[in-house]
Amino acid sequence: MSDALIDARFDVERSAFSMHVRLVLPGRGVTALFGHSGSGKTTILRAIAGLERHAGGYLMVNGELWQDDAKGLFVPTHRRALGYVFQEASLFAHLSVRGNLDFARKRAQAADGVMAHALALLGIEHLLDRETGALSGGERQRVAIARALLTSPRLLLMDEPLASLDARRKAEVLPYLERIHAELDIPMLYVSHAVEEVARLADHVVLLDAGRVLASGPAADTLARLDLSMDLADDAGVMVKGVVEHVDSAYCLLHLRAAGGTIHVAHGPMALGAPLRLRILARDVSLALSRPQDSSILNQLPATVVAVWPANTDAHVIVKLDAGGTPLLARITRRSHDQLALAPGKQVWAQVKAVALLSLNGAGQ
């Protein structure tokens, strides 16, 4: 087994909750622990951090054994090379931003260069002399993330770091998380119940429900799985990677090259060749047996039906498609399914009514 792995096994028994998980995760990139409230996401994160000890647990992080109860081994939290970012920034109110970061730097004995890099990476140099009470929610979380980086972690744990922020503040912080992903070789475990965050950031996804693992695999493949579409309900969809191949300035459109063809996205100019992530929801994909003419829908891709799955309502089904190597999901009525006589192998045209541009800083690793 490669050393670049996170191998975790935890069994939890409580009066109202039980969890039995066996995870072998990539030791690089961003792994999202995704699921509804109460699914066990934070419990796993706290166990990995050593904040909770569960009998029979085992944890190996990139070749370092942090827990093996069979051998009586348990490395306490303060000796684990990790950084932890919580939902709330939990900054020291009596210290300035500089004071908060200096406190973390001195405890971790971090070099000055680490501090300078963290400040630049999170764009908070101008906040150093501010009191923490004068910061916005997004600024507070950026300071909290910088504080975690000052520990020079070999594993970064993030427990719904955007959950307490409004949409505007989330949009402010997300690009900085992407920069960490792109510029630092630190594996990140990212807890979220927001599928758009997962699709934007994650390389690998673990879907949890009631203390069990429903799926674990590469983000694009896992989010496109039909058997998960009912759990995702209206959030069912796919993450697609594309590259900017043309900029139509006259109509403010980007032409993105994806495996299945060209996808048009309304957006201002970007550099040719820039890698981007897109999210296409199943509810925004309609199907036709021949290519529609005189349509306002720009994105029309030839596709093959792979499989059909029940949706979360009796009136609908989810159709999985292969658009030249790009997986798509379409949520259509059962009546439409029957009228089109859809079956695996049938050729159709997928009309994509809306495309969400998730990432402006690259498509990840």
C-alpha cells in the first residue's frame, strides 16, 4: 500500500447514534466528507484529530501511525501534525489579528517565512493590526485558516468552515481555499453538507448517511452515480472539467472544451487554456431524440443513455448519459421517459439549460 494514503477505521456506539466506517483515502488533494446533518462527518473529523478516542480505532496518515488500539497506540492531538478549522473562527477576542497569528506561530515554532506565506496565501496582510471584533465573517475565517497553516500541518481538517457565512462571504473565502489546494501539498479533509462546495473543491468524495459510507471515490465519478441521486434529491448533478478554448467577448461567453464537446458559459473574458470546473444539475438537462433546431438553449450535446434510475418522486426518473466521455444526469418525467422509449444504448441529444461555473482558479489536481 502506498504511503500517500489516509487509512481510517472507527466504530462508534452511542445511545442515539452508531457509526462503522472503513476509509482508505488519497493522501493528497481535497477529500470531502459529505452528507446530511447527523451523518457522522464531524465525528470522523474529531476522531482523526484525536479529540475523540473510540475503542478499536485505527488511523494511518501518509505513513505515520496515529492510532492502533490493537497495539495500544494513541498519539494525542497535540502531537499530531494537523491543522483544524472549525465552523466558527474562535479567535482570541483580546488579541489583534497579528496577536492571534503570533500566538499560533510561537506555539508551533513556525519560521517567519511560513507566516509570510500564510498571510499572502489568504490575502490578510492588511488585516494584521485589526481587532478581531472588527472583521467580517469571511475575514475571520481567513485568519482562522492562516492560523491553522502556521502549525505546518501534514493534514488540514476543515469542519464546515463556510457554514456560518452568507453567500457573499462564502464567495469571498472559496477562492482562497482553492489557492491552498493549488499551491500547498497538504491533504485536506473538508466536511460539508453543501454539494456546490464539494463539487467546486473536492478531488475525492465520501458520502455518509447515518454513520455509514454510501460511496467513496473520485469526485466526478461519485457525484454522477445514479444510486446516489435520490440521496442528493434536487442537488443531483455532475461536476465537469473543461478548458477555455475561445472567448466570445461580443456575447460575454466562454467556450469550454470538455470531453463531450464544447460547453458555452456566460462569463467575462478569461485566459485561453484556463482549466475550470462546472456543475450541471440533473434538473437542468432535457432530452430529445433529434437535435433541436431554433432553440434558445446553446448547449446541445450528443449522448448515449447509460442507465435509468428512480428519482425522489414517483413522477420522475434520473437518466445517466455518456456525452463523449462526459457523464451527465437528466431528471425527466416518467411520461417523457416512456414517450422517448429510453433504454441503455439509445442515442439522444442532451440540452443543458444552465451551467454553474464553480471554479475561477483552476480545476484542481
